[in-house]
Amino acid sequence: FFGAVVELETREGEARKYRIVGADEIDSNEDKGYISVDSPLAKALLKKRVGDEVVIDVGPRQTAYTVMAIEYETE
């Protein structure tokens, strides 16, 4: 859900971590891994659980991820 930090793994075994945020919270610094709740990846991730596979279209190809972990940061 909104605010989640989601760890994904590609089929090639590459791990990636993203935080689902509002459009006004996106930082141009990609190191933070913030993605807009309106982005195709975030929309595909909503309501997913650990172990689920997510497939999104990236240009002319599809990219698949497995959800490895979901966390919510507390401030």
C-alpha cells in the first residue's frame, strides 16, 4: 500500500528496493528508490504479498519481479 518499502527481485536475481510515495514526494535522486503511487510499477505492486510475481510492460518488453519483502517505515 501507499508508503510501503518493497523489496523486489528480478528473474535474473537482481534485488531492488522501492518506496511507494505521492507524486509530490518523488526525489530526482534515484538512490532513494522512491516511485510515485501513480507509476505503472507501483500500481502493479498495490495489494501484492510476499512471494507474488509482478509483471509490467517497460517499453516494448515485459519485466517481471518477485516480491521479497514489504515494510512500513515508522517516523
